[in-house]
Amino acid sequence: MSSSVTESPCTETTSASVVTLTDAAARHIASMLAEDKANTGKPLRVYVEAGGCSGLQYGMTFDERRDDDIAAEFHGVSVVVDPFSANYIRGAVIDFSDALTGGGFKINNPNAQSSCGCGKSFHA
């Protein structure tokens, strides 16, 4: 079986994507965008900032693309990451679960040496 770029669920706009969205995460983000017309057309910004119980914490928001952003598209959802955050989350996979217990967005970050129990902060 041969593979081609058109079959790929990811369309990268740079040479290498920083994070990956699973299909479940992309579907949930697309539904959020459909419900909030103010953010229509904006990419999902994934970032890292100081804070949380482990030193750094993840953040996600709908935002405008900036000149130095690293951008990619997964399952129809545009994602941007700033260069500072890219240093801490390169290779991370963002998933979503609608489970009653422990549901929500989950970030599997190979650069995290440790994470807090809530999964929102980490130590690199």
C-alpha cells in the first residue's frame, strides 16, 4: 500500500510540526469553533507559560497567527505554537476524552520530566 501526502490527516505549513492533534481533539476543537463565531477562522494556539505546581503550565486559546509562529493543520484544525513554547512541547500529542471522570484535553509531552496530578503543569 502506498502513502501519499493527500491521504495524510496533517497538512503542515512549516517543515516540522511541533505538536500533533488526535482526531478526537480536532473534532472537539472544531465543535468549539462552530459554537463560538467570534473565533471563526482563528487557529488554536498551544503555549507554555510559567506557573502551575510543577513550574510550567500548558495553555490553549484561539488566537491570530503571528509571523514567528510554527503552524500546522490536523484534521482541518489549524494549530500554531510560538518558538519559546516549541522548545518545551516539541513532539507532544494533544488528545481529548469526553469521559465523565478524567475527561478533557490531555497532553502527552515527551519533554516533561514530571507532571502534576491534574496534567496541566509539568517540569522540563
